[in-house]
Amino acid sequence: MSLYDTISKDLIGAIKSRNQSDLRALQGIKAQLQLLRTEKGAGTEITEDDELKVLIRMAKQRRDSSDIYEKKGRKDLLEKEQEELVVIERYLPAQMSDEELETAVKAVITQTGASSMAQMGMVMGMASKQLAGKADGKRISEVVKRLLS
């Protein structure tokens, strides 16, 4: 079952249970996935990677918005963003621990043969592809900087 089908099924469940936070988040996810389908064209198939990228982007938007609302003292909007983030994260792969992330980045550094900060871009490119959805780009960047310094 594709992510779109899973979201559609869960959306029906949220409507029946009248869970407003789930309903709002699932409607947003479904809208973004539908938009992705129409952008690609009618004949093209949407891959799991494409769907994952949409969820990652949505989660990042919610985190960024949460930070802004927290700084501005907007607890009402902060709560909504965090509720939606919880729902979005249900459909993302489990995030890597710090130790797992460091091990994976060390492996990428070994593969690329990088030894200085000048090669950070090359390491980040490969690490971002391999760890898509499993670790946030910001966390990956911090580990790469620390290991290459």
C-alpha cells in the first residue's frame, strides 16, 4: 500500500473519530502528495523516495515554524505546529541515534577519502542521500563538521 493510500485510510479514521489535530495534519499531507502527483504528470509513477521527500520537507517546515512561534511567544500556533509534526513523524522512518549517525558519517568519510573541511560538500552530498529520512540535514552537517575538523 502506498503512502498516499495509507494517508487516505487514516484520514477517514480521523474524520470518524473527530480528531482535529490528526485531521488537519493528514489533510495537509494528502494535499502535498496530491500536488506531487499532479506536478509529475498523469502518466508518471510516484516513488516512495518522492513521498518521503515530501514528508521530510513538511516536518522541517513544522520544526522551523515551531522555533519561530516559540521565540515570538505564540503558544497557540506552537501547539498546532507540534501536533502536526507528531502526525507527520508517524509516517517517517525512525530517526537515527547520535551514535548510529556518527558511525554512518564515518563510513561516508572513509568512502569518499575526505580529510579536510574543503571536502565537506562531497561528504554532505553522499551522506544526505544515504541517510535521507533517517537523520535531519542539520544533524548530519554538525557531525560532518565535527569529524572533518
